[in-house]
Amino acid sequence: MPWRDVKPMEERILFIADYLRGAGGSFSELCRRYQISRKTGYKWVQRYQKQGLDGVTELSRRPHHHPEAIPFSIKQAIIDIRTASRIKPGPKKIQASLKLRFPTLEPPSLTTIYNVLNRAGLIDKRRKRQRVAPYRDPFQSVTAPNQVWSVDFKGQFKLGNGQWCYPLTVMDHHSRFLLACCGLETTATEPTRRCFENVFREFGLPLRIRSDNGVPFASKAAGGLSALSIWWIKLGIHPERIQPGKPQQNGQHERMHRTLKQAVTQPVSESMAAQQHQFREFSNLYNQQRPHESLQQQTPASHYSASGRAYPEKLMEMHYPDYFSVLKVTHTGVVYWGGGQVYVSHLLRDEYIGMEQVADGVWDLYFGPIRLGGFDQRKVGGGITSYWTIRV
């Protein structure tokens, strides 16, 4: 049937007319011409037989009265107020403006104003931020040096020569001993790793390192792991992260940063070498001379001793319980399993992960002690090759 510009009601009337005069051959052929199913065709015929042409007139599904309908002039005013200024007012401010413009009318609700703006295409859709996977393990109590080190960048500032300086600080959580204060040119992984290598060689390895969720300590990859934290795990160090927006969970480190800022950035040095000299002088003063109230007015150096875990020349291999399935991550970041593939993370390429079955068809994935996420093997995606995506 050639396409015709007809309304649905007119199309039904034409269908009934063709049906009554026997046009189009069989009933099935007639339905195909009108691109409807036989079931729909029979429904139209039955309505015609019972009610005549009124039976094939489609009744509108719209309510006869919409309690929240607002006059066109109000709708236009909402749009005008929104677009009149470069600073786009929201529903609350628009509602207040409507009260002034139409003092005798009850203004529409905030939801109605939002819906008017949305239908007019005047609502900017916010992109959903992809966040770092939350760290779910509770923090353990700290009773001795080197059980937990904390790390953070103290913002950034320009030196006298215009170069940016990013101070990286590492502190022992128990003794408040400042293990490192490195002035870096960037927060990238490699310079941060070099700073840690020097700290590990001098003081040994901690059991845990606590950080925030920023780079290079964490990422949006599975388990929140980054290249730096993966290296820590392979050294036998457990990375732990504070909750986003809760710097008080690393409050001792934040307090030290306030002291650092007062001491070494007023004024700043001319060059990175000179600034690093200031950092070393501050570390010596902070550790050896400055008493701490939390240490009964004693110095951090009097409470700290180096770790007995030496920095290894060779990274450890991951070991998992016997009831785990151990799989190697390919260079594309997937593992092959169960006739399909599971995407893990490109950061873990060539590493071995462990899979533990925790329920019927449900699996958790681990890299060392860190849970990466899990998946339900019954929820399969893909075409020729099945794939699963892990969830936190």
C-alpha cells in the first residue's frame, strides 16, 4: 500500500471501506496493505459491527482536564525569564519573579516550572560523574610505627621563577614522623613513585598506605586501583583510601599540611632546588625539635623507628587461596572465562587475579587483598562472544 498522509482515524475508516467492498483479496492481504496485524484488523471490524463508524474513531487518551495545566502566557513568561539573562535563573528564582510579574495569580510549582523549561530544551543535562570505586574496608587501629603511612599532595604553588611546585608528603600515622616532603613538578605516577622508592629504601615498607581518592593514588578503574597502588600491592603494602569529602579521616596529615604551608611558602623560593632545601629544613624541625601535643609534648623522632620490612629488589607474586580460580589478565584488560570474557582493567594487564564464587552464579574478583568487584554469570552481554562487566 503506498504511503498516504492520513490520520489514524481516517486510516481505520478506509480499512473498513475496503473490507466492506472486498478490496485487497483475502483479509490477511488487506491487513498487510494497511501494515497492521490480523488481530488489529479483526478488532476494528468488531468495533464497526457493534458501534458503526463511531466504533473505529480513536478516543483520545488525554484527560479532559489537566489539573496542573498553566496558561500559555505563564509558560512564555517562564521561558522569557530563563533566557533573558546570561546567568540562567533556576525554578526557585523564576517562581519568585512570577510572583512579582503576576501578583494576583498563584505561581506554578517548582516541578511545573522545571517541566516547562525541560520541554523547551532549556535544562542543561548534567553528565553523571564517574567516581572512584569506594573503599569499603574499615580502617584498622594504629598502635605502632609503620602500620599505616599517610600520603597527600599539599596543593600546588608557583615558585619565584614561575615553575609549579607540587609538595608530596608522606607521614607515619602513629608517630607523626614526616618521612618525606618532595617538591615535584607534577602529580604524575613516575615522579611520585621515585619519591616513594627513596622513602622505602631509607625507612623500609609499611603495612598500609592511606590516601585520598585523587591521582596518582587512585583511579576510576576496578577497585579504584591506579598504577601506583598496584605497585604498592606488589610490594606487599595494602592501599586504603579515605571517603570522598571527608579529609578529617586523614586529619593528622591535614594538620601537618597547615604547619608546612606556614613554614615554607611565605615567601616561596626562587627555584625547585631552593624550595626542596626549605622542605628538608622543615622536615628536620618538625621531626626532631617540634613537640606534639598528641605525643605528650614529645617529638615524632622519639616515637619512630624504621620498618623491619626492607625494600625488595624483586616484586612479589600474587598468591590466592586454593579455592580461588586464578586467571591472567590479557594486554587488553580482560580475562577469558566460562566461554566468554570479563573486562577487568587495562591497568592490570599481564597480572594474575583471583576469582571467588560467593553465591550461585555470582563471582567476586580480587587483585591480591583488594576486591575489584563482582559479576553474575547469568547476566550475559555480547553477541557471538559472551562478556561480563564487573560491578562494585
